[in-house]
Amino acid sequence: MAERIVTGLKQPLEFAGTSLKPSASAGIALYHGGNGTVGDLIVNADLALYLAKAEGRGSYQLFATTLRDKFEEKANLERELREAITSQAFAVHYQPQVSLQGGKVIGVEALVRWEMAGRNVSPGEFLPVAEKAGLMPALGRIVFAKAIATGAEWHRAGIDFGRLSLNVSAQELREADFAGHLLDLLKQEGLPTRLVALEIVETVMLDDENTGIGLTLKRLRKAGIRLELDDFGTGYASLAHISANEVDRLKIDRRFVRDIDKNPANTKIVKAIIELARGLGISIVAEGAETDVELSWLHDLGCPAVQGYGIAFPMPSTQAEAWLETHSTGAQRTEAIHVA
């Protein structure tokens, strides 16, 4: 019955000379007796509807008790996340990016970490919750403040870290005072804008045509902050956005780097992205290189820079500082990154 209803509502409608294409999702909950109430039944159906929408809309889902458990788990995580934001209970780790030609450090990416009740909560677990709850701007400002303070300390100490890359979401970029806040923070800490880069995903590039995001990015680039397109090849950005006037660096997504020696298609994709970037005058870095073989293949394909476990894991600031000091005092050699 649900399938018939959903299918029937998908039929195009003609109205005022325009063809409308409606769609619907359905959530279904069954009453089996017991102590449940009508209110409980409606809540369960609504949870099933939520799942149907989350999985692409235009479909239906049946309620199961595991669905309620997952909902309560997410609700608890959101509550704990709000408390963590209030207490700023987040750490920032740093993962180096190095040149494949000589091993020189060209940058570090700042990555948020959260330890809760003795458990390290994966960013893949809490960041989607933060985004859905509208908490990314608050979380991002905590990460920015800590990362920029660390970068400024390294800069004053004469430690060469290339550029500090900060991940930023569309939610943050839509904040009216985002650019002003970031520039004020850099000035306050004493970190030059030329040593900072913002990493955005491809969907943000599409978003900027209908919001103020494009103006914000232009203002920041004009101030000297670099712009990097993260996870390149996995989103929906038009090639019209990929130019040296819009982007300073492309980051090849890890899924194309993984097992590159065993997957001819990935080899062709990586090579094409490298040639595209070179032709457009945009720098490039490959993410997720974990093995000597992957590093060697990237080197042979002409990839100029890399980031991944094969170079270094994300590290707390003190450990990252020690790593940077070691690799900026004579360790800049090809052998250090296993591609000699």
C-alpha cells in the first residue's frame, strides 16, 4: 500500500502550463498490542519517515526498535556535543603534507579530535551530527582558535610548517562575520595570512552562487589566505570553478589513491587530475597514501605532494612540533618518504 501511494504521488502534474514533479516519503509503524499508546505509534512512524528521507526520499521505511535506539543514540550524542562545545573539550591534531620530490614540508592540516568519557569519538561520527544540528560554526571557531594559536607559536619559533590548512564548512562560511572573525583572529595571534589555507569541499563551490559564500571566499583570498578544494573528484563542482582565479590547490581524494598500483582506473584518474591541475597552474596534493608502493606510484605519476599515514599520522601539537623540527633540519630528502 505504501509503495502504491508513494509511486502514485510521483506522477507529474500539469499546473498553469508548468509540469510539476512531486514526490513523497512514507514511514510505517505497526501496533502489536501491549502498553503502547497512539502517541508512541505516531512517534515510531515519524522515526521511520525520517529514515526514509535520509536514504534519498521518494521511498518508504518500516519502523524497527533498532531505529529508535539509533535515534536516541544520536540525540544523546548531540546533547554531549553541545556540552563539549560549551567547555571547548576538543583537541586539534596536525598531519604533515610533504613534497614528493625532496621531502620538504609544504603544509599541515588541522584535524579536530574529541575524547568523551575515555573514548575517542570518530570525526565521522560526530561531525555529521554537528552539521545537522547547526553546530559547525561554534565547533569550527574552537578548532580555528586552537590551530591558529599553535601555528602562530611555530611561526614565532621559526619552525617551517608550510601552510596551516583549516577545514571549513558551508555553514561556517554562511556566517555573516566569518571572514572578519578569521582575519581578526589571525591578526590577534600574529599569524600571517600567507601561512593559512582554507579547505572546502566541492559542494561549497556550487553553494556560493546562491549565497554570500563566494564573496566571503574572494575577500579571504584577497587578504592572502589560500583556498584548497578537498576530496577532489568525489563531488559535483563544475570545471568552470576549477581555475587559478578560484582555487590554489586541489586535493586528490584518498579513494583514488588507495591501491593505486592494483587499480588501473584509479591510476588514470589520478594522472588526469595531475595533468588538469598542471595545465591550469594549480598546485596539488594527494591524500591517503599509506604504503611505500602507493607513494612510489604517485611519485612516478608526477604527483608533486602527498599527505597520509605513509608520511605521518595526525599528531598532537607537541608531537607535530617535534616532527616538524626533525624534518626541517636536514631530513628533507627523497629517501625520507620512501620513494628513492
